Amino acid sequence: MADRLGIGIGWRPELDLSIARLPGVDWVEVVAENLHAPHLPESLLALKDRGMPVLPHAVSLSLGGAEPLDTARVEHLAELARALDAPLASDHVCFVRAGGLDSGHLMPLPRTREALDVLVDNVRLAQSIVDVPLALENIAALLEWPESELTEEQFLTELTERTGCLLIVDVANLYANARNVGTDPVAFLDGIPWERLAYVHMAGGVERDGVYHDTHAHPVLPEVLELLAELRRRTDPPGVLLERDDDYPTDSELAAELVALRTAVTL
């Protein structure tokens, strides 16, 4: 299990002043591709100088892709982690590129032994480049590949066993997948190796035309908070992070959401 982080929020330029004055923010996570180590925003450096952990979170490594890993992207993540003195770095269990095309989205992997072997090899290569522990996150998916050989929790458990990586459990993604593809979030929570947990993601979404969209632009639903409480019955998460990427609310609304997260994991 990772070191204790507490309650955090995703740092975005639109929220930089809000984060600096919000009560109860223990740490922040940044999107790695949006930053460059030699030119970090002053407002972010000010948080770091206050002793607030800043963790880089990548979205483009495509660790599950069948093509050779783009090590320049991994080097960028590694450089940023060093510049931020980050205790760990992260990306997702997914692929984003194939055949020279970029999907613009985090795409789910087939849960087969062959796909797992590819992922394991790429994760090991990434770990050889990044100087800090690497954590990987479960994604929201609108489809499941046919002929799965493993459940998602089995797939992630074996990934951690073979690579030693940590896990980010995105509770909002568990809810989205339950709504859209019929997965069982409680079975997921029962099957995850909690000793490998780095931290937890939480975010809001909305249903449109019968499909639940993980928008990061709406308040966290009560049902997602209930899933976080279900997770808390199994483990005390080292950290819980609120993600907000659009339609940014007032400081008081953000503060209330952070309080709700803290309440959900406080027994």
C-alpha cells in the first residue's frame, strides 16, 4: 500500500487559485501531458513549496497497446515526477493508439492472457524508466471485448503480481461500467489486492440517452459515494482524489464535495 495522502483534488489551471484557498486539500494530481518539467506553473510550484504532494498522472502511454511502447512519453512522465519530487506516477490499464491512429480516448483491453502478457511487458519497460513506483488505473468502458479469459479484478490482480505495480481504483469508473456494460462493482471490490492500492479516484457524471457518461463535469452522485463507502468497508484508502475537468463549480461546492469524500472514508 502507498504512503498516506489524504483527500486531494485534480489540479487544473482553471482551479489553481481555488485549490490554494480550499480547506482540506492534502495533495493534488496533475495531467502529465499538460505540463513540462522546465516550465511548471508558479501556482503549482507554490503548492509543492508548501509541502503538498504533487503526483503526475499520464493519459497517453498506451501501456496495453500492441505496438512498441513510445518511451519518449515515458521519459516525459519520469522527468516530471523528478521535477515534482512525486512519490509515485501513474497511467491507465488501456490503449490509446493503434495502426498509426490515436483514439483520443482510453480504450479497454481484451482481458485475455495474450493481452495481459503485452501489458506486463510494457509496464515493466515503463518501470525501468520511471524512478518512482508506477500505479495503473481501471478505466470506464462503453464496450467489453468478447471471449474474456479473466474478470477485470483477476486481470488487475495478476498484473500487480507480475509487475509489482500499484493500483488506482476509480470508483466512478466502476459505477459507469456497472451502468453501461453490466459489470458487478462489488465483485470487483471483493477481488482486488488492496495491499497494492495507491489511491482512489472519484468524479461526477450524467446519463444521456440511456448511457452513463463519466464527464468529470458534474457533482459526484450519491450512488458513487455509496460505492466509496463500500470500498472503505474493505480497506482504508491511502488517498481519495476528486477529479473535475469542466464546468468548474464554486469554491464552496468543491469544498462540500471534498467534505463528502472525507466523510465517506471516515469510520
